[in-house]
Amino acid sequence: MRILLVAPQPFYQERGTPIAVRWVVETLCRAGNRVDLLCFPGGSDVEMERLRIVRCHAPRGLGDIPIGFSWKKLVCDFFLVLRMRSLLRTERYDVVHAVEEAVFPALLLRGRNQKLVYDMDSSMPDQLMEKWPVLRVLAPLFSRFEGWAVRSADLILPVCDYLRQKVDAFHPRGRVCVLHDRAIEDEGGETEAEAIRDLLKVKGILFLYVGNLEHYQGMDLLLAAFAGLSSESPWHLAVIGGRERDVKHYRSEAERLGLENRVTFTGPRPVRRLQQYLAQADVLLSPRIKGGNTPLKIYSYMLAGKAIVATDIPSHKQVLDAECAILAAAEPEAWTAALDDLLRHPEKGALLGEQARLRALKRHTRKAYENTLLSAYSFDMFIDLSEESAE
């Protein structure tokens, strides 16, 4: 089967959606399908049997494309559509697999006999209105467009239950299958992750946050919470990830709060070593303050078997509950109390971590992910899609 997978992001980069796109590509290619991946410029090449990467044009000097909607992304979307039209006119595809906003041009450009898969990693109206609240007046119009995409696709793959509920409200005519993200598992290799405890000379509890440092991730909340802990408690916070300018900003904020000797910002580290870093921590943190999608890192946190503290917002509560994590209100006082609880009762964190690990092993492994995706693709409309079973 020939598949055109359209992903409006640079590929490959070690960040949320490109990681998820790689998982989809790996699964489909291993199942015997030929995949042309159309994406933005930028990113690194990935060698994979049956995969061809096609990058659209972009104006010279455009620079890096940031996370989320931006004018740079809109410019690249325009050139992506032009290249999509060219590919659909010159190549023969059985399926067009469209990620996020790529579904709209795919609806207009696909051939009569081509199946359309809507890979719904987020709700585009939600993203637009969160970034630009003034656009809320256009909410009914955005909803109509989203409903059009849902009702027109042959297969919809929402990434979480929150998106599944939005899909169901539109009464889709095609198949709907929730494709949860999975844990990033240790790939091994010659290079090991550095020993954070030794590097930072941590003697007590090591708290760890992994991810970008965009405002919605709640780093301001996290630092304010740690500032409320007793200075006599033996702990250290390590923060992995973030762009250079964001790291610089939050280092200054930590210093302002008197946390310069307690908080270390390491900058980015390779995703393939994620489990090695998580294994060194005692408590894993997700202070995200808004959003409907479950953060991809949560599944890796769970697999690590460590205590998790997360905000009690829908994006976390879809996967976590009181049996496997501490869910605290998105307020500094509530987080300070949760952190102090784990400092005083480390055995509680160990029990929560073990429950999270068992749940991840059951629901969020690579095998579970691949089985879900291939089962969705093997529905009646996709008979004979796979030439061989996924490994």
C-alpha cells in the first residue's frame, strides 16, 4: 500500500509531534507499506526502509519554525499545500494520512478513491484561541471547519480521550480510534546519560522536570512552589530541556527566588536517553497549567516507575489518577504541599511510581501503540493494507 503522510512540522526533530509522526511512520513501514512523508524544511534525515522524506520549499532566511502556530508556520503551510498538490497529481497513493491542519488541503486535493486518515494530535480551534484569545469570536466558524474534517475522513485518530469527545460531538461517518502516545523506551547504545546526582552533588531527593519551557508548561508555578519549601529539606530540582533564551530567563527567575543553589537547568538532552535520566530521579514533575492533550512525557514518566506530581487539569487526569500520581491544583501553595508530602513520606512516592509503571506496561508500550494503529488501519476500508505483521 502506498501512503502519503503529510506532517506540517520539520522532521525529524526531538519534540512532541515529530516524535509521534516518526512512530506512525515506523509502524506503517515495518508493516510493509511504502510511505512518502511530506513535511516542512529542517530537521534531520531518517533512514528507514520503505520511507521517502519529501520536504517542501520555504523562503530563504525563514529560520527555525517554533512550536505552535506562528506566521512562519503559515508560510510553510502554503508551500506544503503546493507540494502536496504536485505529489497527488504525479504519484498514485492509496491513503492520504494528514496530521493536524494538513487535513484541510488533503480533503480538497485527494483523489476520489483515496482514503483519508485524520491524525488529530490537537484541536486546532483550541490552539488558535489559546494563542490569540481575540479569535474566540470566530469559534463557531472554526468548529464548522473541524466538524467538516471529522465527518469527511475515513479514519480519525485522536491522540487522547479529550479529543475523542470532541470528535464524537461531530457525529463522524468514518472509523474513530484513540491512538494514545506511548512511552519513549531506552534505545541503548554506546553513550550513556551522565550521572545527574554525581554531577549536581545531590544528597537528598532529586526532583526532575523534562520538556520545553513554554509558558503553558508551568515553570513559573513550579519555581514558586519550590521557593515555598523549607530550606532545611534535602532536595534538588533538575530541569532538562528548553531553548537557550528560555533557560536563561528561568535561571534568572530561580536566582530571584533564591533557588540558584537548588535548581539546575541543563538544557536539552537526547530523547533516546530519556529513560536513563528519569531513572536517576526520585520524583517527576509536570506543572502544565492548561491544555487538553496529555503531554507526551507523561507516558515515559509512568514507565520509569517514579513518583509523579502533576497539575489536576484534564490533560493529566485522562491518564493519571490518585492511584498512580499526586494531582495538585495549579497553585504554588498546593504544589508546595504536594512536594513537601513526598519529602516527608518517600515510601508513598515509591508506591505511586510502581502503580504508574504497571499501568504503562499494560497500556502505553511500543507494542500496544503499534497494535492499535495497525488494527485501525486494518479495518474493512483498509483490507490488505499490511503485507507483514509489525515486529
